[in-house]
Amino acid sequence: MRGAADPDGRVVLAILSLSVLGMTATSPSARKAIFAPITALSIYLIFFTASDNLPNDYFQGCATMINLFRMSDLLLLTDVQKEIRKKGETRDISTLPFLTRLWWSLTLYASLRGVGWSHEPTSHLPVPPKTTKLGFLLRQSLALAQSYLVFNLGNLLVLLNSSFSEGGPPFTSQKWWIRPTVIGQTLQVKGFLNGLYVLCSIISVIATLSTPYDWPPLFGSLTGAYTVRNYWG
């Protein structure tokens, strides 16, 4: 433990639950009020807790801050049930039963890039290929295998670089020809993120919870990697 307390999974669950329930509330005032405990719990989690696993703490901290900024938009700055709609949706969400609104909030929360929603940034997201369900599943299966290979290539490069080991030498002391292996960490992250995304898309489409159109590629082409927006839509 490096902080005043160990991270508590119940705090993470409370933040996620309050975020979804906040978007489910029909009253804008109630949504604004719910943002207060989300902020308090997020500050506690980031500044007053830490474990002995620094990478996990880093990931948790990033996810917590991303959620806090998203909720500042969806609960404070936006009348979410009036201003945001699924594409083609005309019904007034605030008049629907609680469970319907809860499912609506869950689907909005899960759509970080707004795919299938009125705020989808269509000019920056990779275009989803037009394909059949079977074709999509085959393509995603190949993408999953590719992500697995990329992740393990990254692992190999990291193992070759002793600076990634605990107590290893500083990167500046390495010979020039070993320094490019630092890209291994980037490959690990890309393989893990894309693999998880692809796996979720396969499960969701098989379970008919979504369609292939709802899953544009997570990353763009390498030829567009001269900007973050082009490569990571």
C-alpha cells in the first residue's frame, strides 16, 4: 500500500452506479446533485488510495478521471435526456419507465465514442465496413488473433529490455540498438485495447445486443498516425 488506504472496489462500483443512475434521473437538478458524490468519491480514489501495483493504479486513475469529465458533461453541462438521442429515436426518454431509462443510460454510458448516437463524431471515426453478420464475426476473429500476436510481440520486446525489470538499468545507459525495444510497451497497450474491444464486439453481436455497424475499428490506418485523432478515433 502506497497511499492512505488501499483502493476499494466498492468505491469504483459506487462511482459507476451513480454515473448511470444520474443519467437515468428525469430531473436536471437531481442529475446535478448526483454529480457531487461522484466528484467526492473520485477525488478520494485518486488522491487518497494507492496499492502496491503502480500500473493498475495508473489505469484506475485514468479511468476515474475520464469518467469524471464525462459526467461533468452529461450531468452538469447537458440536459442529457433532451439533447442526446439514439439515431432515429424520437421518443421523450424522460417520460419512459425507470427500467427503460436505466437501459438507455447503460447503453449511452457504454458508448464512449457516441457510436449510434446523435453526438457521434462521424467525421473522425473510422467508417464501419458494410458486411453481413457472419462476415463481421469472421473479420473480428482475425482481428482478435492479430491483436493477440501484437500483444505477445510487445511482451517479447519488453522482456528483451532489462530497463523494464525491477531494479534494471536506466534507459539512458542502454546501447543504441536496444533502445527501440521500448516500442514493446506501445504494442502491448495496442494489442490489449484492440483485443478487448474486438472480443466485446463479437460477444455483443452474437448476443444481438448490437449490430456490426455499432463497432467501427478502434484504431485507424497507420498512414494516418501523424495525428492522434486520425489513428485513434
